[in-house]
Amino acid sequence: MMRKFYGTELSNGLMLGTAQYPSPAILADAFERSGAAVATVSLRRESGRDKAGQDFWELIQRLGVHVLPNTAGCHTVKEAVTTAHMAREIFGTKWIKLEVIGEEDLLHPDVFGLVEAARVLSEDGFEVFPYCTEDLVVADKLLNAGCEVLMPWGAPIGSGQGLNNLFGLRALRAHFPDVPLVIDAGLGLPSHAAQAMELGFDAVLLNTAVAKAGEPALMAEAFGLALKAGQMAALADPMEKRDMAAPSTPVIGKAFLS
Amino acid sequence: MSLKISIIGGGVAGLCVARELVDRGADITLYERGDGIGKHACSWWAGGMLAPYCEGETAEDIVVQLGLKAADWWQKSVGKGAKSGRKGAEKAQKVRKNGTLVVSLARDHADLQRFTRRTKYFTRLDADEISRLEPDLKDRFSKGLFFENEAHLSPREVMMTLRDLLVFEGVKFIRDEVEPELIAKDGLTIDCRGLAAKDNLADLRGVKGEMLMLSCLDVNISRPVRLLHPRIPIYIVPRGDGIYMLGATMIESSGGKYATARSVLELLSAAYALNPAFGEAEILEIGVDSRPAFPDNIPRVGKNGNVISINGLYRHGFLLAPAMAQMVAAHIFDNKSLEMKHEYSA
């Protein structure tokens, strides 16, 4: 079962960022080989004002995938809202990945500003994908503010650490069984993406792990495969863990409880 | 009678092509925008690093290969021993072959590690070795890489010198903005206009760069230093006499006349991290321009009728223009194909 993102069904759960690739040609290659369904694009406001980023945006649009503009680098509600409006105009989409950063070292979301910006944008007709933590209360407030998707971090942006708080992410998944959840940020390896899907998440969003790999397109393809593996595993209803060994072949002739 | 060729564009590409073609005996007219060489060419704002191995971190192998002989080309063309144009030209800033130092702060050692894996021909340095190489970076970095076989030059001086030499050798410089198609009616034309040629090259785009020129007599750094960072990698290139070029941002944008406050803040804080004495530096200039690039960030030479175009030198103008110019000269005079081959690095 694939949860829909604001009514849109995606062909798969891979969302790829578009920054930091060695070249746009390699970026396009990474999308093709991974089959990613969504491209996130960050918008610097100074290049939005006079459409100076036009060439790059056209390149993103030519990828033929859903475009999810983001408000990366915004530190205040006002900045994020302005950037979202600019993105809507440029890309002609209501989708916005909302980032309001509160702390520089870990690029930790400012969850207070996030909720406020999410409310302002939702009321204005945006379909907000908020970059949040695994905090259940914040998640609840974001949903109340109008969000229909949540994007908790796996680990700090660009850290490549994978899923840092498995317990928290499991709790989030269990707590909001009907909400599409995307692991956004912190993934370093395809196995992290597989793990996210095994936990029942709907998608993963990553950038650095692919863009900064020696062979970005190859890594992108690896992520695509891992995602698929994780998704299949989730559908296959995995076994439960147990504390004792359980022989997979019956041991005949041995007492049960020796 | 010598072959008459027009070159449009007085940036690093146009000048290098002129150099190669004059050496083959061609009669060159070079059209340049504005008031002669200067701010109109994005090469004016370049770092001037001849660092093929470092660029190999992200650039394709052909970029590394084509750039290997750039330092020698520049040395021969404008350094000591180059034919002198006017008085003083022989004193032109020489190409300095004293390598590149690459460092990162301790928290970004992962970036240094990645750089190590992606590049070749360096030696690893510890804190003592770094401070022996650059005493003013003493105790600031525990690990670094030294690319001994790299060089740097001062773009503006080198461009002015090359221009003077070309004038001396009979190249006619005309200050006019002209269309290649019109000029080409009168003979072979080389289009080296960079981003101004965008109308003819659909997939050419601009990549905005911002840079600073600092004057800081308190810091003495003798070679380009690259400070790696996950978001804001910077380099600083000494221009001599306490002048440093600090660069450069890479933003997917073709416009903007001005640098943003954020970019300047980021560049300056990186310089400050390199040595806090940069806090007292005077800011001489804040420069902005856009580099012309194709989607693969590799330059292209193309021919359409009477027009040969060189474009997309991206952040590799001084590194690759010599090889591109040699390629064009070999095409015109030796009938070689215009395909990008490593042979031009030889």
C-alpha cells in the first residue's frame, strides 16, 4: 500500500536533492539510474528575484519528475514564507518542503518557527512537507497546522549517519499510521534507506549521500534498489525477533527441554 | 600572405587562442567588449589556480588531463623569457609553481578524507609539516594535503601582459560588440564570448561566483590554500604584497550584479578560520560574475560554417584555455579534428 502525498501517488519513494553534484549532467544521470520520483530544489532568494536561476530550473524540470522546491537555509518564518511563494511562482507547484533552521551546528529544525510557517503556508493553499524531528508533539501540531505529510530527520543534514533514533521513528510510524512519512536527511548508505522502508516509512529524501559519492549515478541506482528491497520487505511482513535461536530444521530425536 | 582570423571575446579564451594563432603566423583581429580587457570578462575575477589534480576531486578526468600543461604554457607565454611587448612586461608576475595546500578544520576531516580518496599526486602533511610549508598556518590544522606539482598566477596581470604582447606582435584589438555571423562573412571567426554567446548555445548556463580581494599585511601565505567545508569550500590565492583573492561561491544562477551578504559572510568567516588575522584585512573588492558552463561542466569546441566556438570553460578558464587554444590552432593549421583529446595536454 502506497500512501498518497497530497493526493499524488508516486511511482516509488525516492526523493533526490539536486545540490552539490559535480555537474548537471551527472545529476540527470543519477535521476535516470535511480528512477527517483521527486526532485527537491533549493531556491536562493537572490536568484529567484530576477529569475537568474532559470537555466538550472529548466534543467530540473526536464528531469520529468515531480519537483519539490524547498526553503533550505531559511532561519525565520518570514524568510521561509517568502521563499515558498517564490518557489510556487517559479515551479508552478503547491508543494513546498519547509525548512526552518534553528541551530547552525546540527542544522536542527526550529520546530516552533516550523509549526508557525506551516500554518501560514497551509492557509495560503500550499501543500507543506515539513522537515521536522521525530518529536510526536511537534508532529501532531504540524498536522493540526494543515500538513498532511511529515518529514522527520534520520540524522542531521549531510551527516550520513543513518537512522539515529530508531525507537523514536518507530513510535512516530506507529502513532500516525495514516500519515505519509518521509525520512529526510542524514542518510549515508543505501542500507539506511532500506531500513527506513522496512520500518514502514513511505519515502526517503537524500542528497549528499548521492551527490558527494565518487560515482553519484551508481550510488543513486544503489539507493533505488535498496529502497525497493526495503519496501518489499515491509510488504512481506517480516518475522519477529526472538531471544533464543530457533532451528529452521526440526531437530529430531532430541528432547524439547533438555 | 598570412591567414586573416577574427576572434570575438577578450577573456582568457580569446587571448589564448590569439596567442596560439599568432604563433602560427595568422593575422588576428580581436573584438572585445567595453573598454578593453577587464571586468567584462569573467576571467578577470578568476582565482588563477592551475590546479588540475585538486580539480579532479569533482571534475571529469579530461579536465585534469587537459590542464596538466597549463602552468608550462603560461610560463612560456607570459613568464620570464616570454617575448617582451613593452617596457615592464618582462617583469610580469611569473607563474608560481609552489603547489597547493589543502586543509580542513578538525570537525570537517571527513571532507579531507574524501578529497584524499578522489585526488592523486599529493603528500599527506601533519601539523608540523603544514607549519613548515606555511608558517602563518601554524597550529591551526592537524592534517593537510600538499599538491606539489600545481601552480598559480595572477589573472589580471597575466591577461594584461598577454594583451600587451599580442599588441606588440601586431594583433589588432577593436572595442566593439559584434555578431560572429556578420564577422564570419569576411573570414574565419573564433567565437570566445562566453555567456554572451548563449543565444547560439542553448544548453550553456551561468554559474555565479562571488569573490573578495583582501589586503592583509599581517598574514603571509605563499601558495593557494583550499579550506574544505561541507557547504562552503573556499580557497585563498596570494597575489603578492599582502593581497589575497578569496573565492569563490558556486551558485546555479546566471545573473546578479552583486554579491549577497550571506556569501560574503561565509567567505570571510572561512578566511577567519584559516587565520584570525584576516579579521583585520581590508576588503579591496567584492567581485561577482557568472562562469559559462555546459551541463557536464566540460568545455566544448564547435564549428559551424566559418565560425569556431570555444565555450563552457566553467571554473577552469586559466587551466583549460591553453589546451583549447592549441586544439583550435591544430584544427586550422594541421587539419586536426576538434574532438577533445588528451593529446592537447602534451
